Amino acid sequence: MRPLQAIIDLSALKHNFLIARQISPKQKLMAVVKANAYGHGLIECAKAFEEVGADALAVSCLEEALQLRENDIKKPIILLEGFFEKNEIPLLVENQLQTVLHHPQQLTYLLENPPLKPISVWLKFDSGMNRLGFNLEQFKVVYQKLLERPDISNKIRLMTHFACADELRNNFTLNQIQHFEQLTKALNNEKSLSNSAALLGWKQTHADWGRPGIMLYGSSPFLEQPASNFDLKPVMILKSKLISVKTCQRGETVGYGATWECPETMQIGIIAAGYGDGYPRHAKSGTPIYLNNQKIPLIGRVSMDMLAVDLRLCENPQIGDEVELWGKHISIDEVAQCAQTISYPLLCGITMRVPRLFQN
């Protein structure tokens, strides 16, 4: 079988959740498991979060929520994008799902198709990101309409989302906090502001509920601070093996486009991993890879199923030697920076042909 595997360390996942709990002990925490738990495995990660005491789970949409319920996940589940069609409303009731309201059309659906039992709602205020959420005037009107509805739980929760919380020197976050506080200071509802970056870097956002996401999977939301600064442990270890070792002569090139030229006669290795598996095609030469207790550089362009490495730092490399592409020795954040991206698309982008092996 192809040797590429994604090892999912559930003990590290639980550890990271407890770090979030330690940082903000007074907040309830909903663990964000959308997008297949950031590529790690929705059901397995949700069960781990249940075991470690998450107060709720957050998903993007109804499909993800139903997968959780079908696998006997009992925790409260919040739909962060809410529902999209009126025919989803009965499923919210049937599966005891909580929904974010962020658009007038959703309110119209509710008014025209009242649920048979009261549903729990999170009302979202757009404090400046201009993605989802009601503006100031809309928010006030919708809030009052919800209070009048017997089919809406009177425990309406309020939330917003930050655009620049991962930039600790950017005052835009302070502006968003101020806008949200001005709107909600007279309301005695539970509130939720903090994503991973806000939870780690902006203590003033620690309200009733936190929404940690990327930090739970062992990645830092800050470019200038590694995950180890917060005692976060990598959850996904992406491993493969050397499948070829060969000698190239000085001046020979490696890979598509002939973008990398051998500076001397040297050994190169070929690893079974490529962009067809989710490894970033745009990772530049020099991106670190871990082999035989040594960091070695990627060379040339990443292919669909393979990538090449410079073996000059390795002593006696052999076909079958295990390679770590990211994980405990190579940070996912370091690979992301070499690919001029962030960790989110790398973790979420690991394709289904890569088997996930779960370890407790």
C-alpha cells in the first residue's frame, strides 16, 4: 500500500482543548469541528472533545451536524452559517440543533415556517468584518422580533466575528470589540466573541462563550508566534517514505519545469506525497522535511504524487526510510509559510485518499 498516512493524535487534541480551558477558564467553549474537523476527522475529533468536556460543538452546516447526530454525538451543536433553506427548519427541531441567524431571509423563513418546538438561536452582529451578520439597525429589529416569538427560545445568544484578531498590533479588533459592546451592553444575553486568535491574544474578548478552532489542532493563529509558545501540540502527523534514491550529476535538473539544478554530484530522494494528497504544490525549494533525525530541503516542484528532496545531509538513506512532512518535528505553520499560505488550507486540504490513523 502507498505509505502516505495522516496520524491523528487524539491525546494532543484533548491537550490543546485543555490549554484553551486554562487560558480562559470562565468561558464555556464550543470546539469548532467544521470542515471535517479541519481535515482531521469529524466524528473521531468530536468524540474526543466530548470526552474532554467541551460545552458544545460548532459546525458549518446542517450536513455536518447530522453526521454528528447519526454517530451518537449528544453535545449541543451550533450551525455557524445557520440554515440555508426553509425545509431545514424541522431538522433543527428534530435533531436539537442551534442555529446562527445572520441574514433577514433566515428570519423570513422562520416567520413563515414556525418550528413546532422552540429552537435556540445565536444572533450575529456584523461588527466590521462585512461577511455574515446583521448591521446595527437590522440587529435591533431582528432581536425584538425574536423576543416576540414563542417558537424561539428566550435564551437568545449574541455573537460576532473578528477580521484581524490574528494581527496583535492591529487596532481594528479593538474597534470591533467597542462596536459589539456598545450594541449589547444593555442586554443580559450570553455573548460569544473569541475565536482562537482572540482567545489567545485578546483577553478582553473572553465573554460567556469561546469558539476555539485552529489552536485545537496544534497550529498557531499568529504568524509571529509558533504554537509551542502556547504549549499547543500538533495533532496531525503527515508521514510517508522514501520510494527512490538516486544520484544526479552536477548541472542536472530535478522535477517539472527543470526549476532546480544540482550544484554538484549528489543524491536525491523521491517521497510518496504530492499535491494530489494535499501537500502544497507551491511549496518552495528549501521547505523542510524530516528524515532520519535530520531536516532536509524539498527541491524542485511538487508533483501530483511525489516530491523530491536533497539527501546530502543524510547518512546512508535507504528506500523505505520514514519521512515526516509535518507534525512533531516539522511545524505545519513552517510548511505553510514556505508555501506562502496558512495552516488552515493545508490541514483541510489533505485528500480522502490519505488514510487517517487515530491514536489515543
